[in-house]
Amino acid sequence: MFELEARAEPSRLMSWLSPLLAVMLMLGGGVLVFWALGKDPVEGFRVFFLNPLKDFYSLSELLLKATPLMLCAIGLAIGFRANVWNIGAEGQFMLGAAAATGVALYFDGSDSSLLLPVMIVAGALGGAAWAAIPALLRTRFNANEILVSLMLVYVAQLFVSWLVFGPWKDPDGFNFPQTRMFGDAALMPALLEGTRLHYGFLLAIAVLIAGHAFMNRSFAGFRMRVAGAAPDAARYAGFSAARMIWVGLLLGGAAAGMAGMAEVAGPMGQLTDKVGSGYGFAAIIVAFVGRLNAFGIFLASLLMALLYIGGEQAQQYLNLPSSISMVFQGMLLFFLLGADVFINYRLRLRRRAPRSH
Amino acid sequence: MSQRSVPSAASAPPALHHAGPDPGAPPRLQLKGISKVYPTVVANDRVDLAVRPGEIRAILGENGAGKSTLMKIIYGVTHASAGQMLWEGREVQVANPAHARRLGIGMVFQHFSLFETLSVVENVALALPGRPALGELAQRISEVSERYGLPIDPRRHVHALSVGERQRVEIIRCLLQNPRLLIMDEPTSVLTPQAVKKLFETLRQLAAEGCSILYISHKLDEIQALCHTATVLRGGKLSGECIPAEETPQSMARLMIGKELPHCEHSAAQAGGEVRLSLAGLSHASLTPFGTDLKDIHLDVRAGEIVGIAGVSGNGQQELLRVISGEETLAEKFPVHICGVEAGSLRPGARRRLGLTFVPEERLGRGAVPDLSLTDNALLTAARGQQLVTGGFVRFGRARAFAERCIAAFNVKCGGPGAAAKSLSGGNLQKFIVGREILQAPRLFVCAQPTWGVDVGAAAFIRQSIIDLRDRGCAVLVISEELDELFEICDRIAVIAKGRLSPSRPAGETSVEDIGVWMSGLWPGSALMQAATPAYAEPLDV
């Protein structure tokens, strides 16, 4: 009936329309999900997608949620462009949070204005160090970085649990698995009075801009693009494949680590075993929905933040499990991958197939 | 193509025409007004074609003239946008290759489709309908191979076969289905001149038995030697029909490209230039399972000369090039000297700083990144030499200017420096890549298959550019499977066979025949000449 016809060249228009199409399909799929769960679809839509946008405070919460997503996603995009598949931003996020917490606890009671910058650096280094493991194993032993980085997420989770159940547990914390609250000098100042939005958002914007410059203006970014688009051409030009892997993973890890730092020094104010809330995984979807492009990632992280908050709202007002937001995330990625077919193909009505005889 | 009169193996005396087809017989296959329109290009424009039983008809045309598209339509790989196809007088629409095979049409493609890890009989069985018994099939393969002079052992694994032997497997696979029309797509590009002769004997025998043959080629001497009739395509359109025996290469070239064959100005090389590339006892095990190991290679290339390396593809050319370019590094420095520096373990960037530039065989994906612009592709190898990067940041203005210089100096037809590499035709992209490498003023220039798949005009331009580069004092190494090309531009020629390199001979003191013999590994003092082991019992069969 219909057939897919290869386009002469990939459609630029479609590569930007495809995420929009995916969002529309996700919304449509969402209405079906609400209906299937016996909820009023209109009410569900309102609670899930409109509540998070209804006032100034809600919008500030949206930006707050988007902050770690932006940071993780721009770091991942740099690697993804070079076909370096870091799936473990979640673990790098946790290690960054732990490293920043270590600094905050060590200098507990300090009121130095250098404390936050040092924590940011510590967070970046912590994340990068965790990402260095898959980089080393990949370049040394050709171990697949997808599996290694993913598995290290669970190691990171256990490591953070050990810290907060053990040596870093708050002595006055009624045995809860959490560190003591950070001092004021170790907390990100609020960006807008009366909201939880903090300077980490500005940090994320700065990293987005830096990431954009790296990917599009620097020679290192050019080499990464070549490595991703045509590995043989990169080898021919003499760009070291090992260096691409190191750069892709270390930058991705550093950005995720900073996101972890911004989370413990921002809304959480302490390290707990619940520090990883899936931002590192969600950022993979953000990076692809944003077309591995800084501005696209900005928009996509807002969308993903909306899904997170919408899920919380649905839990509160509709008695739905909070995992509903993961269903939406999954639908979004699913529809995006489907819609991406139309970048390279167009749909057309098929002529009658020639009859053989 | 060469104006120098190079005696070619293919130009045997045209004594075959007595076996020509009966001119009164009705056509076995007839095409009427076949057109094929792609989104951006008209590949075939109202082409007519007829071939009679027992007729060997050449389909002659440059790359991009629409030959392959037309054959794919006949074989059912793709479908015509308009026109009519008559098979033995009845109109047919070939749905797919299986349908074509049921009708009695067989095709041997330029690029083989064989599974390397399977044996010959297993490969053939996969192409046949049903599940043939392997023992019985092996028997039939032996029969066919004996009958048509295509010796092959059905139990051997394909990875152990030479390219010529693989082609035999493809041909036998077709013949087992008793085709009444056989399509051969550029079959001789992978064969030595001696193997070409054998192939022609087989094809003549098939034709004498009544099989029609469509023979695709752009080599005029082969067509004159083999084909009864020729259909010439130019730019997707029928540009004429002729009887090759009654034409000259010049007159057929006019039909094919619309003008005389261009040729290159070539003066004698300067003698006694300094050695810019030296391979001293280079041995290197291939990194891929079915690659060729390089064994004890010695070669000097001096400033002001062009050295050519001939050979049937798959005899170590790829491996040798990677070792010279630095895409594969050696553990030790000494076997490769570039401009006097031991460079065996240096990476490509370091070798470029010594004065090497390099044009690889694959244009898209290796020499250029398909999706990136020409400006970005200029950056690929010229970033350091042309100072296109400062402080880690790309100076896009300078890169663009350099790309514009390549485009202007090498007459590249494109939409400007912003055009994606893949939007260029093969010839234009090759001119851009050659330009990018030559305009960096190399001291040593290495070029693989300089004109592979490039139209005649662009090929002549590229060859002349290489000769001009030599005249400016550069050392040039050219690796090519086109013997005519090597004889046209090279000062010295060596041959690579089974990973070993022959001594070089001045191009004027050797012939296509001699080089052809060497291409089977039989040069004076070669390992094969000294020890003719049973494995090499038929060394001429490569």
C-alpha cells in the first residue's frame, strides 16, 4: 500500500520536525494510557502537562529539574557525535555528587567563597574519574564502553550507599542514610527569590555554550565529528581513535559529575542514597531528542523536566504510580526513533507491483 | 587511455567473427524506450537495445553513462520508470532477480557476492532454488567447470581463492542455471591480461552454443577483441550502435565521450633525485583474517620520478598503502623511510609533517567525509600544513579559502565550498581530494587508484596533475590496477603479487605482457619461480 522511498539526501527539515512529531505522538499515546487506566484523559492531560506550567513557581521548578538534564546531556552529546556510547552518566553523576560532598564535609564550617568552585571542580573530576574506567578498558582491552559504563552505574550506587550508611552518615541524623546538611558556603545560592532555582542553572547554560563552541568551533570537536561520521576518514587523517574515546568519555563524565554536584549543593543540600534519580539515563533521551545540538538539548531538557514533574503531579492528583513518567520517557524515545526514519525516507503510495508469470 | 601503442593482451586478432550470430534471428531480448528516473538524476533516457541468440553485445560507456542501471533493470534489481521489455518476443516485467533467473537471465556483478567462510559448493547451493544435495551439486560444478575451461575445486573455501577464481565461481553459479542471456559487468577489472584471454575463450564458447551475452565495459580494446556488436551510452542516452571490428578506438571513443580521447604530456624523468620513500625489507602481518601479509618489500622512490605498482587487487596493495600512510603503524621505525627519516612507527599526522600526502582508494568515507562540506573536508588533512587551526580553534575563513583554491585549481564542479562531499560526482570528488593533497606541496605523494571510476576527462586531468607534480620535483608513488594508466604516467613499474614486490623496471623497457606475467608472481628471482610448490601449480590462474 505505502512504501518508503529513499530520499536523495537526508531532510534537514525532517530532522527538526521528527522530535516535534515524536512529542505529538507521545501526547496522543499518553491520552490513551490515561484512558486505559480508567482516568479521564482530559483531566490527565491537564494534570500531567499543564499543571507544571501554571505559575511562576512551577516554571522555576521546571528549570530546576532541567538543570542536571542539560548538563548530563551536553556532555553525552559530545561523545555520541563521535560514536562513543557512554550510557553510564547516571553513575558519573553519583560519583560527582559524592566527590563534591567529600569536599563540603571536609571543609565543613568553612565560609570561604572558594568552597563552591572547588566543589564544582571536585564534582567534575569525580565524574570524569568514573568515566575514565570505561575509557581505559575500551582503549586498553577493547571492552565495550556501553556495557562497562552501564554496569558501573550499579557499582556507583552501591559505593554511594556505603558512604551514607557508613563513614559519612550524619551522626545526628537518626540513622537515616544521609550525610549532614551542607553549610551555607557549600550551597548554591538561589537565583530567584522565593524559589529553589539556583546558580547551577547558570552553570548549565555556561556548559551548554562551551559545549556548543567545542563541538562546532574547535578542532578537537571537528575531529570527534569526523570520527563519528566516518571512522576510516579519521584514521586516514591521523586522528587518534583512542583520544576520541578518552575525550568523549571524560567530558561526558565531567559534565555529569558537575550535574551531581549541582544536585547535592542545590535542592538536596546533602548526599543521600537516593541522589541518582535517573537524570543520567533520561539525559540520553534528552541528547537524542535535542539532535546532539546545544540549543536542541536546552529545549529537550525542558520537555523531559516536564515529564518528571508531570509524573509527580499525576501521582499526587490522579493516584497514578510515579513510574508513569518513565512510561512517557520511553514513549518519547520510541516515537523519536520511529519518526527518524522519515529523515532518510519519504512515504509514498505504491504502484501496483509488477506481476511475475 | 594511452596513445602510446601498448600491445594489449586483449587485442587478439579479430578472428572470432565467423562465429557471430545469425543476423536474421529474432532478438532474444529487446528493450524499447527504457527510462529510469531517480529523484535527482535521469539514469536512462529512452534507451533501445536488442540482443540476438549467440550475440556478444558490448554496452559501452563512461562511468555514470547508465550502463549498470540498464543492466539492473534487465535483471530485475530495479524497475524501469517507463518503456517496454520483450523477452523472446513476449513483453515481460521482471519483478526481481529470482524472476530474471527463472526466465533464463544470469548476471555476474563487478563486486562479488560470495561468503568467504563457506566453500564453493555451499556458495553455489545458496543461490539455487530448493535444497540441492551438495555431493551431486559438486559433481555438476566440476562438469560445468571442465566444459567451459573454468577450473575450480568445489570443496575449497572462498577466502582461499584468488579474485580470478572467485569470478569463476560467480560465472559457474550463473551457468548452472542454463542462462540464455548472460550479463557481465566490467568482468576484467580484477583479472591479469592472461586471465582475460581465458575468460574471453569461455565467453566465445558460450556464445557459440547460442547464449546471448551483454558485456559491460569502458575498455575499447577488449570490446574490439570480444564483441560482435556494441551499444554506446552517453549521459543515460543511446549515443550510437556499431560493429567494433569495423571501428577504431578513436571512433568508438568519440561515440562514448563525444570527443577525442585526451592524452597526457609526459617528458622523461629527471634522474638521480634524492630518495624520498624507502622501504627496506618491510614485512608486516595483515590485521584482518583474510588480508595479505607483506613479505620482505624493498622499494625506493626518488624525487622527480613516478613509480607505479601494478597488481591484481587483493595482493597486498591495501596493506602496503596503510603501512606507508601510517594508518597502520609498525612496531619498528627502520623499515619505512620518509624523506630520510625512519618513520615506520610514526602516525599519519607525523608523516604528513615530513612531507607526505596521500590519496586513498576509497573516496567517500576515507578520503572524504560524505556528510561534511568541502570546507570541512579540506580541514581533514590540511589543518596543520595550511595553518587552518590556531589555539585549538578552527579558522573557518582560511579553511574555506583553501577549499576554494582546491576547487578553482582542479576545476571541481560543485555547489561551492559549502557543498557536502557526497553531493559531488566521483570524478569531481576525486579531483578535489587530489587537489587538496597536491596543493599542500608534498615532497612525497602517494596515490591509490587515481582514476578509479572517474570519467575520461577528469582522469586525463588527474594524470596530468600528477605528472606536473613530478616535474616540480616531488617523488610520486602510484598504485593502480589499470595497467594502461601505469604505462601512461609512470617512469618505473613494479608488481605486487601475494604480498611480495617485484623489482622495478623502466616503463619504456617492459610491456603489458611482461607485467601481466609478473602479476601472477612470476618475476625473475621471485619466490614462486624458485619453488613451484603444488599450491601454485597453476600460477597463471590468478
